[in-house]
Amino acid sequence: MYQLHYWPTIQGRGEFVRMALEYAGVEYADVARADEKDGGGEDALMKAMNRKDLVYPPFAPPWLEAGDMVIGQTANILLYLGRHHDLAPHDEAGELWTHQLQLTIADFIVEIHDVHHPIGAGQYYEDQLDEAKRRAGDFRKHRVPKFLGYFEKVLDRNPASSGCLVGDKITYADLSLFQIVAGLRYAFPKLMRAIEKKYPKVMALHDRIEAQPRITAYLKSDRRIPFNKEGIFRHYEELDEAAGT
Ligand SMILES: N[C@@H](CCC(=O)N[C@@H](CS)C(=O)NCC(=O)O)C(=O)O
């Protein structure tokens, strides 16, 4: 059985892996989410991170333990899951294209995070509020349209015209794009209400993923951690407007 190692109280980057595991119907242990008495909790994650016996140590959570392998980097974990659970095409070009889309999503995730922490991830939000406001204006005006516009274009150009990003089947990249839309709606509700209609294919893909039976069940379950102010997607009233500056 797979062991997912990630922070126990946030969706964060771990959620992109959880979405793939849940959609594939794969059994996994979300290690740090177990009770402390059963070896879970943040301490367990810290302990796992400080393991001295790992010859190939991951840089940061999430990582996935699959048999003897310890696989770090969200996009790399998804590359692995895509291959083993039919969540991506099996030909080289299709596999790389899906991975490329995921790496672009990874870039977007960094920018989404940096809106509320533009100066330092380890510093309090309140201590970088002015910079966060400036960053948020630029993010809303330039970066959200650029990324969402890109994915709309990819959906539009998919030769299979399937409504999915790659070929005619749901891949982990589609699951990740769902999570991006869900997160942006939570963090920037005013902005999203104002701009969503410009990206009809992205929004339709979100709805289609949400309606997949295993995903619907997962989203209703207590395995899905609610969005909160510690994750990557954070709702701060002062960072959300219908437009950018
Ligand atoms: N590029 C890595 C980034 C991993 C990462 O930044 N993880 C965060 C949690 S979402 C973390 O714990 N970072 C600790 C740090 O950067 O010091 C990935 O996509 O998995």
C-alpha cells in the first residue's frame, strides 16, 4: 500500500496527489493524518523528514513511498501514478505532455502561494501585508488570466476535442486543474466570479471532474480537508478584488 507523507491539516500540494489516488481508487495511507497514538501527526512527518537512512531524501512534503521507492516532488509523484494507474497516456509524447502541463500547474501553485507570502514563506503574513497587496494586484491582473488563458487554449486545441487537457481520457493534469479552480474560487471569490466566463472550457472541466463518482465521494468525505488559512489557497478579503491593479 502507498504511504503519502504530507502535512496533516492542509490540502496544500498533497491534495494534488490525493486527488490522483482517490480518482484511481487506490488504497493509500495518509500517514501524518493518522492519530498520534497510531504513529500519525506532524511529529511523525518531521521524524520521517529527518530519517538518516534515506539515500535519496525528498526536499519537502509531499512524498510518496511506493515499495522501496521514496518519490518526492508533486509532479514527479504524479508522473509515477499516471504511469501505474492509467492516469496519463502511455506513449512517450503523451506522457511528457501531461507532465509538462503538471509542471506548469506547479509554477502556478508557487505564484498562488507567493501572493500571500511574497517576501518569505517563513515570515508572518501580517509582516508582509503591503507587499502581498501589491503582489495580489499584479497576480489578479496578469498572472491568473495568463495561466487560465493558457489552459483554456490547451483545451481548445486538444485534437480529440474531449474537454480534457490530454487526449480523450481524464489524466492527473485534469484532476490538478480542478483543484486549481476550486482553490482559486475559495481564495479569490470576487475575482473568479468576475472572470470565470472567459474560461468556459476550464470551468466545464472543473465540473466534470467534480462529478466523477469517486471524486464526488471523496469531496464529501472527511478525507478532504477543508480549505483554510494555512494552505496554499488562502482567502484574505484584502487580497481579493474583481480585477487587478
Ligand atoms: N516543488 C515541490 C515543493 C514542495 C514544497 O514546497 N512543499 C511545502 C509544503 S506544500 C513544504 O513543506 N515546504 C517546506 C520548505 O520549502 O521549506 C513540490 O511540488 O512538491
